[in-house]
Amino acid sequence: MTSSPSHDAEYTRKVALGILSTLQHKGLISAAEVDAILRAAMPRPPAPSAPLEVTPASPPPKSDPTRVRREPLPPPVFDIEL
């Protein structure tokens, strides 16, 4: 006797939820970890049929030569008494 794939999937889902619930009640994992596991196990939404339209990015601003050149910073001074 074989069961249908939908029944197998439902059984597996209930067993997994039972295991997660038991681990949470025993304090081995937190509620946030259970939520993260459940979110990770959710099926992904189907991909869009048409590619998304992307607008080109604006070109980066031209660098100002006066801003690029600057004098080097002096070395740091540590005033430590020994």
C-alpha cells in the first residue's frame, strides 16, 4: 500500500513541526530560531516570466582635483606616562 505524495508531504511537515516544537519547549532552540527555520523551509515564489526592467544608473560624479590632493596627516602623538 502506497500513500500519495501529498499525504507524505503533510506527514513530513507535521513531524518536522513536532520536532521543532519539542526542541523549543526543552529550551534547546529559541522561538526566533524556529521562525528562521520555518522561513528558510518555505517554498520560494515563482520567478517572474519576463525580466524586470532596469534603469541604468547615473554616471559617478567626476572627481574634483582639489579634493583629491591633500597634505598627509601628521603622525599620531601618544602622551603616555610610564
